[in-house]
Amino acid sequence: MPKVFVSVAAWSADELWAMFDPALELRRNHQTGKRSRTLDGRTLAMSFPKPSLRTHLSFDAGITQLCGPAILLTPEPIRIGTHTSP
């Protein structure tokens, strides 16, 4: 069973570095022009509690760099947080 991240104090230094290994590899690959196919065949949906263009663009760019399409879900068109009766 995977360990749940609740506090940094609950993890050893080796465990923390192991979490960053994949991120460091992605960064090295990006810097050398090697394209990651991590999200190939997957679609990610993004939903942010507050409107933030910078956050939206950062996530969208990151998902695109990993070869995945991104969908932005906003509260208005899909009625997030509202209850509808049939």
C-alpha cells in the first residue's frame, strides 16, 4: 500500500528524494529536448477554486509538455457546487 503524504516529518530523506527522482528525470529530458510521453492517451481535467490565469496556463503548459490534453472545468457551465433536482 502506498504511503500517504501527511507531513514531511513522517518520511525519511531517501523516501523524499525518491519522490523527486521522476520529476528530475522529466526536467532533464525536457532540457535536452526529449519529449516525455507520460500522459499519452490520457486526458486531465483541471478545476481551480479561484480564477487564476497564471495557474491555469502553468498547469496547461505542463500537461501539454507531458503529451496530454487538458480540459478546464469552471463552475458556471457545469454547475459545480449546485444541487439540481430532476
